[in-house]
Amino acid sequence: MKILSLLCRTDALQDQLEKMRPKLYRVAYSWSHNAALADDLVQETLIKALQNAKQLRNAEAMNGWLFAILANCWRDHFRQSREMDDVEEIERVDEFTPEDGHAQSQLVSRVRNAVARLPLGQRQVLTLVDLEEFSYAEVSTILEIPVGTVMSRLCRARKTLKTLLYELAPQQAQVSQIRRIRGV
């Protein structure tokens, strides 16, 4: 963040950008499923925010403004490279027991796989509303789509996610009853 201190005119702007970086990264990663690409998108977002800081008139609207820039950076990247490699990086969660850690990593993996299988529009709306807790109106502004489209995409995403998580759930062993048949 040393670059931010050089480019920011005020400490307040620098503090706000530093606070938003993890959120921006989390959303960028959920959209791209690639740590390096998410880092690049966040860096590009912050650069554009710094270059256009004079356009931001209301400091309270900074979160939505930054996420709108991130969405535009994502669109630009998506346009430039139509093919994308989905690389899953599984987080290792250290829990009390190895079994708990394994179960947690399997759950995280299933959810990530299910979210990755959603169409891009649904994935974007789902992550902004459910993970980042933006209002429908804010998501509408960020993604430049009508509020009704946000609501329908979110509804479809949740239904699809429920189905996908059910499909990706480990199949429980079925215990079959053994019937004994007497020979004639």
C-alpha cells in the first residue's frame, strides 16, 4: 500500500481504499476464481479510482462507486479474453481436529464449485447481494442493470445453487436390508 500513500492526496482517501481492498478482492475472486486475476482486477480498480477521484462527489457512495469500477474492469477483462481458466484454490482450514478441517474444506469446495457453475450474471448478483450485502438498488447501479433483473437473477441463482449443492453433496451410504429366503 506504499503506492497508495504516494498517490493519495489525503490520508482519509488512503484509509478508505485500504479498508475496501479486501472486500474488492473477495468479490473479484468470487467472480474469477483465480487469485492472480483477482489481484490484478483490484489493482486496476484502485488505479482507476485514484485517477478519477475527483468524479466522486459523495464520500458515502464510495463503496458502490468502487464496486462499479470493479465490475467495469471485470467486463473489460472478460471482453479481452473470452476463454477463462477456472482454477480452484482450496483454502485449508485449521480446525480442532483433522476430520473437522477435512469436512470444512469439502464444504468450501462444494460451495465454490456450485457458485462457479452459475452463469456469470447470476454469480455476480449472488456475490454482491449475499456475500457483500449490497442492496438491490446498489447492485443495479454497480452492474448497470434494472432492479428487476437483479431480483430475478438472484432468485434463479439461489434456486440453481440449492440444486447444485444437493447434487454435489456426498452420497450417503444406503443400507440395504438383507432378506433371507428359505430354499424349497
